[in-house]
Amino acid sequence: MKQLKSIVTLADLIILAVVVWINPTFPLSPYHPFEAPHIPNKVEVRYLRPLTPDSTARLEQTINAQLNELKYYFKVHNVTDDGYNQVAYYNATLKDKLEKLSQTSGKAVKAKKVFVAAKDRPLIAVKMSQGYWRSGRYQLGPLTGKALTRDWLGRVVSVVYQADSVVSGVRMGRSSFYQGEMDNDMLASGHGFMRSRSGNYYEGNWLFDNPHGFGFHSSAYRPLRVGEWKHGRFMGERMKYTSERIYGIDISRHQHEKGRKRFDIDWSKLRITSLGARHNAGGQTFPVSFVYIKSTEGTTIRNRYFMSDYMKAKKYGIHVGAYHFFSLKSSAQTQANYFVNHTLFRKDDFPPVLDVEPTDAQIKKIGGDDVLMQRIRTFMEIVEKRTGMRPILYISQSFINNHMNNAADIKQKYNVWIARYGQYRPDVRLLYWQLCPDGKVSGITGNVDINVFNGYKKQFEEFEKTGYYK
């Protein structure tokens, strides 16, 4: 106690807390004795970093990239989605920052300075291992209130204590800034946000300094990620199944034939009663807003039920589209013409779909990804030219990740329909999500593929008019 008492005077300790707060490089440690540095009577606070025209331009570019991703988010979400208000608030702060930057565009901005007199400096405690310094006195026992300290990595932390238990804090690192709830090791735990020097931003739940639970991550270098996190890994977005969503189905001869048995579809009773085993709709049922019917496969297979299903769906006011199952055993040109020649296309039909589901071995056998992508381009171009509608590409998310690295033009030009049967929405921009193969629909015998449109009524009406959605 005598050693500690000789280190710091009443006036010095007050100044010390402010200096450590201002100067993260000062080697304060809660575990070791320290010596007070020379403290000036006035402390200079720089509260605005100097900006050059180049750094301003880079910052504007980063913010615009983030706003572009956020624009897409708001197109396919509404206030009923988890985290919508958090994302909306962040979007507003980015716009405000961009507006302020535009006012200084092309100009160098100097750092402003403020000098804080000793009498105006806050009385912040300095936390030690067994007690704390405040108002020039060292006190043993638990602390309640604000204090400055360092964590085990040496990062400066401004902490709020409650009976010596950490409640929340602000932590400054070399490349990032965190503010929010913390545990007693001063690791992010609970709700908080972190911003990095590169412009990355995460807000949401934390556990042991990693995103864990619900949160969103915004960056200029990758798509916006909103949803569930597990120990720092993004799992995906869980979608809420509400009556505001637009659902549809896709069918083939399998909805009419089970072995030797034959079944009709009662189109007057059509209504989705289950979204499959993995998706809990809470007992809700949903209307069928669109149906896609398999028409052809390869160059020899036709769905004998296509025409009757097509006409009945139209009769009951359901939007209809046709799809072709792609084969690697015949040319793309021949398949495209076979599909168009044996399929009915009428005004107000939804765009045709190319269903691509080859195995890795099949792709390798024909010469690899580039060969397959060229075949897809050929099919899509012919169908678009002959029908006047831009086709949709039906694939899996793993297909995009593993085989479309050199096909940016296809991803950009065509709408995508993703098959993914897990609980999380596909992590790509898409038109439809096929969320299960085991749904139930009144009026249809057996399992049915259930699909959801990626958006709401306004976006669906836009797609109805244009047949295209990006």
C-alpha cells in the first residue's frame, strides 16, 4: 500500500485516467505496478482525424459500396424481418456520413484540437487487480461505476462495473473499436457493435469476442450478411414464414403417378398446408401464387400432364411457368429447340426455367465447368430469342460456389432459382428459393416442392410486369 501511495498524487491520478483514455499506448496494466509519467497542465484532445482528398475519396467509395448492398437488402426485406430496424438505422448513419464527406470533397480537413483544463477532466477510476484508484486515493474492494483498464491483450478498455462485475465497455484496438456488453475478462459478450479501420461493421450478439446469435455484418468487400452467427461463423438468415410471403410450387408427372397408381390434381382446393419438416410455419397455410410445370427433359422426354396442368392452373388464376431438365448427353442447341417446340408459352406466363442438376463426375466427363457454362449460355440465348422472355436458371447454392467462378456474366444476366433445403436462406441474390421437397398441398397427393419468392407484394408485382428481377 505504501508503494502505491507514493506513486500518484491526488492531482496526478485524475490526469492519469484522462491521459490513458486519450493515449492508448500508455502501458497501464491491472496486474503490475506503474509509474506516473510527466503530465502537462493541459491535455490536447484530437477529436477529428485529418482527411486528405485521397482518403476522403476512398472513404466515400467504401460507404457507397456498403450502401449498394443495403439497397438490395431493403428491396427484399421489410419491417417484419429480424434485424430490419438495426440495419435501417445503420443505413441512415452511413448516408449521413456520406453527406458530410461530400461537403468536404476534394479538400484537406485538418484535425481540430481541444485543450481540457485539469478542473474539467472527468473523475474516472483506474482499475487495479485488488481495487481501484479514484480521486487520488487507492481503494480496496469492489468497484461500481466507470473505470479505465487494459485487458489481457493490452488493449485499453473503458469499462462500466457493477460490484466489480463488468457490465459494458468501450475497447480500442489497433485496427478496431468495440462498444457494448462484456464479460469479466472484457471480452465482447451480449449485445454490441465493432467497427474496423477498413470500414467493416458488425452489430449484434457476441460470445467470447466472436459474433454469436443474431447480428449483421456490413463490408465494402463482400455482400451484407444478416442472420444467425455461431462462434464467429455466419450460418445464414432464418426467414419468417408469414402470410405476407409469396409462395409457389413446382410439379411434374410425379404429382400424378405413384408406382402404378394415377392421381389428378384438384386445382380448386390448392393451398399449401406444410412447408416441410425443416420449416415451421406455426400451423399457417398459404395460397399458391405461382406454379412451374416440367415440360421436357433432354431431347426425348416430355411430361404427358403438362398441357392439362397448364390449362387448369390458368383457369384458376395461378401464374404459370414451364421448365426444362437439362441433359449433358445432347447439345444445348438441340435441347433448347426441343423445349420451345413442345411447350406452350402465352402472354403473362412467367419466364421459362432451365433446371441444371449434374453431378461433379458428369461435369468432369464433358470437359469441366467452362464447357458446361458455355452450354448453359447457348440454351438460354436460344430460348430467350425464341420466346421473348429471359429464362431463369435453377441450380443449387453449392453449384454456384463450386462451378460458376468463371461465369460472372451468367450470374449477372439471369435470375437465379436456388434449391436449398436447410433452415437458412441461400447466401446469394436470387429470385426464388426452393425451401423443401417434402411440402404438403391440399388437392395434390404426396410431397410437393415448395418455393418462396425473394421479396414481398411490391416486388412480386414488379416481377409480374417485367419478368425480370435484380
